[in-house]
Amino acid sequence: MIIYNVTCNLDAKLAPEWLNWMLEEHIPEVMQTGCFTDCKVLKLITEASDNQGVNYAIQYTSSSMEDYINYRDNFGPSMQQKTKAKYGDQVLAYRSLLEVVK
């Protein structure tokens, strides 16, 4: 099983609107691609002295690397562009790929 993790940093004032958009529009659109079987939205609660704003991790679960690659190649760029068009540099995203070992 593969986890596509997108960690986002944004200003706390923007967080309610952004989170609503993610839950109501963006995540459902990503899930409609059929590349993922599950999605979790997590909020980082650990405080870091060098951290500004709030951080969320969106974890999309894929059954196989092939499904993830399909998303990455055929859907990812347009999804990222929609987010960039809506929020510009107000949301900083870091993407990582994890494999479930156990």
C-alpha cells in the first residue's frame, strides 16, 4: 500500500476557508480520479519554534504504485495548478511518498 502525503503550511487566518475548500471540493475531486482508496486529513499539533502558521497533512492511500503513478502523471499537475490558482503562495505544500510496511 502506498501513501501519498501532502503536508501544507498556511496562515492560521486562512485555515478555516482552505480546510473547507479541501474537504468540500479538492479532496473529493482527487478521490474521483479512482487512483486512491482512502484519504485522511490530519492537523499537526506539535509546536515548533521555527514554524509559522498551521500545518495539515493530507494522506491519500493507493492500492499500488501503478495507481499512484497514474495520478502523478495524469491528474496531479492539474490538481496542483488549481490549488496554486486559488491560493498562490499562501499555501506551501511539501509532497512525499510512503510505503506501508506493516
